[in-house]
Amino acid sequence: MSRHSRTAFGTARRVVDVAVDRQVTFLAAAIAYYAFVSLVPALLLLVVVATAVFGETIAAELVASTGEFLTPAGEEAVVGAVSSAGGRTGASLLGVGLLLWSTLKVFRGLDTAFVSLYGGEETPGLLKQVADAASVVVGVGVGLGVMVAVGAFVAAADALPLIEAVSVLALPVLLAVVFLPMYYLLPQPAIAVREALPGAAFAAVCWTLLQAGFQVYAAGAAQYEVYGVIGGILLLVTWLYLAAVVVVLGGVVNVVLAGRGTGGDDSGEAGGGGPAAAFDGTDHAADRQLQQDRDRPTGMNGESDPDGDDGERPRGAPDVAALEAEVRELRSQLDEFEDDVERRTVDKPEVESELKRYVRSRMRRGHARGWGPYLVLLYGTVLTLAALTSLQGIYAVGAIVVLGLSTLGLYTIFVVVGIGLNLIETPGKALDYARRRGDD
């Protein structure tokens, strides 16, 4: 692939990127709406003026020219709207005001679109927009006048050979002349005529192709027309939308070729440039980045310090005494922290000793003790109830006396056994006490 083809491909890709970034389709939709609103008033005004100046024949020719981009049903609807004799006088008065308003809205929309394309920080004021719109209207009007004059000459010389072919080839040139004032006057800041030419030529060629395609469609639409008048209106709106897209894309082409709004503003000149301007801007940006990397502070290993400040410079050695004082304060804080941790931490040997003492005491207390009195009481109660139930008289009294004495004797035995067990545990308790004293 040659260098020129690579450059053309890169330019086309940047045009697409800028068009997507600047939302060209949205801007074109707004312009198409205002163009659609201004279409009928413009036709009404043209018919009235043409009828008053040139007669009914010229007016009929103007209305018939809409058939180039409308279906037959749509053409009939437009003819019926603008040819009504009853409303033509009132429409002429109302049409002037509505035409001026809608036309200015179209060119104000174009002004806003060009501000967005050229990366303007704020939209111009209302007076500035109206002035730009009026200037463009005058410029486009002059261009249309030239185009109409040439068209009339071509129509008069239709019998001459090659005139038709020349007229087809001359149409993009005439359209470029019509579009040139718009691409020259609307951008802010102001640009040179040379910078406005590529977009005007691009829009003229695309407009010619678009018009040819719609003429082919409109010529064959009568055979399979389905939606009638609605279909004609939809076709007209679609044509206006695509035409607006073409016009705005012409501005995008100028922006990309001049390097404006695409990263090449630093190196591109205000009066021109070209595809190389964007590349020059990229090279200069790379050089500035390299220079910043050279000036950036480096670490001990010679690596770039990403956190270093470009404005910082060495300011001498720090105060050694202040650093030593800060170190001593940090050490004291660390010692206090360690002491606090030691106080809150339990030693393992102490925990083991406490657990062993607790287990031994619980094992000793697990022996049978404390339940002797209850067992003796149960013994005496059961036998007394049995004696009262089974015996009577003196025998019952004797049985109760015997049971009382035996219960007292049994209780005495249990008390003696408990004392003996406590005496047996005394050496263990003394050993535990000695161990606790030793641990303390």
C-alpha cells in the first residue's frame, strides 16, 4: 500500500471518528427539521414572486421541479398546497415571515453545528448567530442566482451538442460555489477560503450523487407506491436529513484536513494546513512528552519517579538533631506500646498452673460428700412411716424411739467419715498452697 493511500485511509478514518464524536447525525436531524419546516413557505413565496414577475408558466415550472426528489403523490400534495388560489394572498404574507424565521433557524442550526465541529468553548450569541445566518443566506442566495442563471442558459442551449453532459459535470462545481460561503463564514475562529474549499467540494459531489439517487427512486416510485402522500413526506424528510448529513460532513472534512479539534491545534495554522498538520501536532506532542520525561526527577536506580514534582528542586540536607528527636519520640511510643501488650498478655505457665489446680480441686470435690445428712433423713423418715403404718400402741412408740436412736447413730457415723476424708485431703491442699506461693 502506497503512502498516499495510507494517508487517504487515515484521513477517512479520522473523519469518521470526528463525525461520531461530534454527533453529526444528531446535528443533521435538527437542521433537517428546520429545513422541512421552511420548505413549504419557501415554495409559496417563490410561486407568488414567480407568478407576479414571470407569469404562471415559470411558477408551474418551479412547482414541477419538486418532482426530482418527490414521489408522484408527494408532488401532487405540494402542488395542491402552493397552487391554491384562495389562500395564495394570505400565504404570501404569512410565508414571508415564516420563511425568514425558518431560514434563519436552519442557518443558526448550521452555525451551532460548526461551533461544535471546530471545538468552540461556547455558542455564539443570538446577534452573532443571526448575523452569520444572514451573511450565509446572502452568500448562498448569490450562489443560487448564479446556478439558476447557468441552468437557464443550459436549458436555452439544449439543442447544442454536449451541453447536457457539460451541465451534469458543471453541477458539482456550481453547488461548490453555493456551499462555499457557508463553509467560509460559519466556522469560528475565521478560516481562509482555501481551508473551506475541500468541505464545499465534498458536499457538492455528495449532494449531486444524492440527488441523482433520489431522482432514480422518484422516477420508479409510481409503480410500487404504497403509502401515498405519507410516503412522499417521508421521502422528503429522508432526503433533507441525508442532505444535512452531507453538509455537516463537509465541515468535518475541513476540520480534519486543517487539523482543528483533532489534536493538531498546537501545530496547525489558522489559515490552512492539511493532513500533515495533524501528524505534526502528534510529533510536537511526543517531543513535549519526551522533554517532560527528561526533566522529571529520577530515583536512586536512575528510574523515573512518577510521584516526583517537576517544580521541586533539592533544598539541602535536613536537620540531624530534629531527626534524632523524632526517632527518640518514636522509640518511646514503641516501648509504651510493648508494655501495654505485655500487661494484656497472659503467660502460658501461669495459665497451665491455674488449670491444674482447678482440675485437682474439682476431682477432690467429686467424691461422695455432702449427701450424708440427706441419706440419714431419708432413712429415718421411711422407717418411721412404716412403723406408724404397721404397728399400734406401745409397739409403735418403741419402734419410733429405736428408729430415732439409730438415725442419730448413723448421722454420727457419716460425720466421722467426713472428718476423716478432710484430714486425708489436707496434704494436697497444703501442696497446692505451697505451689501458689511459689508461683507468686
